[in-house]
Amino acid sequence: MFLGEILALWGYEICETATSGEDAIKEAEIHNPDLVLMDINIHGKISGIEAAGKIHSQGGMPVIFMTGYSDEETRQKAYTAHPAGYFVKPLHYDKLKEALMSIMYQKK
């Protein structure tokens, strides 16, 4: 919820949140957001990495991972989904804001 408040302060609109990989895919198809923020460790039968890969391949939406996993093996798996960014928690909000601005600028 805190991240949502920060994003709103920065002028971003959150169209939906999802608690499972399956829901994330569904919501991305429905809302067609400009960007998806995804945790690797998400509920459901598929991981955040798998969900991000499907979201990116279906709609070309950029996905940024926000995760507690900093190990190289997880990073390598995550990069198979072609993320626009990979941030390890705790988040450095200034770096996240810079990444969001860059992605939004590229989309325009």
C-alpha cells in the first residue's frame, strides 16, 4: 500500500493490483497498463517471472521486478522474462522513480 501512495504522489495511476500470477496476467489483458510492477514471489500456480514473461510477450508491456531475491540464479531466471528493470528490496525510491520516468518517456 505504501508503494501505491508513493506512485500516486509521483502522478502515476494504479489501475489494478493482483495477488497471483494468473490474476496479474488477466488484469494486464483487461487494463492494458503502460507498465507492470511485479514481485517474483507471488501467489498462484505460476511465479512472478512466468507471469511477467507472458504479460510481456502478449502485450509488449514493460515489467519491472521488485523482489527480495538478490542472488544471481534468480536474476538470471528473471531476465528470461525481458524485464525493464530489477529492483531488490528494500527499494531505493529515487532509482525506481528514475526508471519509471525513463520507461514512460520511451513509450511516448
